[in-house]
Amino acid sequence: MIDRACISINNRCNLNCTYCHFHTSEKAEYLAEAEMNVFSILDNIKHHVDKYNIEVFKLGFVGNGEPLLDYEALHEYIEYISDYLSAGRIAAYTITNGTLITDEMLDFFKEHKVNVGFSIDGIPEIHNKLRCNTHSEVMHAIELYHSVNGCYPSMNCTVGRDALKTAEDTISFFEPFNSRITFSRMIGTDGISLDEFRCFLDKAKQKLNVRTGGYDCTMYGGMCGAGINNIFYANGNVYLCGNCVDLPPIAKADTPIDRIKPDIPEFDRNTCFKESQGL
Ligand code: SF4
Ligand code: SF4
């Protein structure tokens, strides 16, 4: 049963992180701006939640770009599902690079119970090298979040070669915040193997509240959930996941959710479907 979805509300970003796989030349041709009616997707999700009496549907406004570049649209989408958010039937979140957020935005997200995560790759030396010298800007945004919410936000850190070399420092960086950290495995040219990543996660779990487990994505330390409970909307289509936008879509974006039935072969879910198929 599909009870999680991500919607990529745009395909653009104001940064150009060295490892960003969304904007590589291989994927760029798949990410041409295409019309996508997000309101009809939200209608489908609400209908699906009601029809199957889903307790909580997890909805991420995350995808191939920086969502806050299109904050006005995001604001409208959140208002459109506000009754489901306040009732707890939809748990929504977004993830930002932290360069555009304001206290007005944070107040709005708080009012509508939308979780906001920040991408930060640990210590300044590594973050600045990979993420366009934005460490101090992101830290400022994280403090702003703290002043609005009284706690630190969840954070997302991509783990590549540099983080492996300074694993202790990277892990220690997150300790004072006492918030949930999602580590993701860097893929591509400077990427690391799944074994290296799992070894890092084991270390991190000794000191931090680390998100892992379940059918989700091996990039975050879980098992591959492709084709089970999670779908990804972008470019007017539905894909298996955000990393699979260069594979054939599994449906058009306006398809009722219970008619989306991905047909993928059996594979070891401790591995990434895409990698396991050599795709
Ligand atoms: S902020 Fe995210 S979407 Fe933007 S370039 Fe960096 S990794 Fe890519
Ligand atoms: S196919 Fe790979 S990237 Fe996609 S959900 Fe599975 S593990 Fe994650």
C-alpha cells in the first residue's frame, strides 16, 4: 500500500553542490520543466487517504531542486491540504539548503505542522567544499529555526570520501543539536560503497539519533522500498524514487494512487534496485 510520496515542485536550485546528482548532464535531459498539476496530485492523495483510511500519509515536498525557490506555490499547496495536516492524516515535510528561509516561512511551516529539514554536511571544511561555501548561512538559518521552534531541526548530511576521513568530527558536529540526523550516501564519481556507508552509520548511531531502517532507501541506511510503499512525482510523471527519474516513469502524475502498480523484478532489498539492475 502506498502511504508515502515525494513531490518535486520544481527542478531548479540556487546552489550547485559538487555531488548533486539531480543536475548532472545525464539527468538534466530528464528534468526539463514539464507542467505538473500539484493540486490534482494532492486531490489524489487526499482521496487515497480517505478511501483506505490511512492513518498517516507521509508527504515530502522534496525533489530535484530547492523548494523554497518556489515558496509561493509551496505555500498554496500546504494551505490546500491544511485540514489533513492539522488532523495528522498527512505528515508533510520539506528539506531546504537553508539559504532562502525566513522567519515568516518558519512561522507558516510551524502553524501547519510541516517539518523542515536542513541540508548540512557537518563541519565547515567539508560542507563549504561540497556545498558552495554556505556553511555559515545554513547555520544562521538553523539558529533562526531554533528561535522560532524552540528546538533544533532535523538535518541531512551527505556522506562521501571527506566525511569518511573525518568521521569522528562529522559525527561530533551534530551532537550538540540533539535532533534527528539523516545521513545519505554520496553516489556518483566521489561516491562511497554501501558497506563503507553502513560502517559510518554504525559509528554515528552510537552518538546520534540517526534515521535508518525499514523499507525506505539504501541511500539513507534502510532497505530499498522501490515499488512497495513510496512514489516520487516529478515532471508530470510518477517514478519509483527520486534517483530513478532517468528510468521510465511508472505512471502519469494524475493517475489515482491505487492504480499505480510498479512492475519490478525480485531483487535483494538490502541493495539499491537501480544499482542491482545495473541501471
Ligand atoms: S542544494 Fe540540493 S538540489 Fe541544490 S545543488 Fe545542492 S544538492 Fe542539488
Ligand atoms: S532504487 Fe535505490 S535510490 Fe531508489 S529507493 Fe531504492 S535504494 Fe533508494
